[in-house]
Amino acid sequence: MGVLLYMVERPELLGGFLGATGLQPQDLRQAAGNPDIALHVLDYLLEDDQRVLEAAADLQVVPGDLMQARTALAGPGSYGWEI
């Protein structure tokens, strides 16, 4: 759950995520134990190229790895693209 921890350490990013999802901080604490939250966090990061680049640099991964992680969680074609 490195991506969620990355986001939690950045209040402006976390605030944007909470605003976009309608979650409250207490909801996020409960959801942290649910694997589906990783999918939602990745979706939020992947909406903006700058967020992807910054997260990848901080997490020391290739930016494309974030999309691969999202695809691994949800399955190919789940992002609206055909395989």
C-alpha cells in the first residue's frame, strides 16, 4: 500500500483525493484495509500526468508501473481501453 502512504504524506494530494471521492478521513482509515482502495488511489494519481511523474519519482518506480499496477488490480480493459 505504498501508493496510499505516499498520498497520506502529502496533505494537498490527500485533500484532492478525498474531495474527488467524497471520502472523509475516518472513511479512509477504515478503507485502508480494503484492497479496493489501492485501485481508487491509483485512478486518482493516473488522472494527472504530473501526479504520475511525482509519485513514480518518489516511489522509485517507472511511471508506467503505476498503470501496470492498476491493470493488475482491476484487469486488462478495465480502464476503458480494449486489449
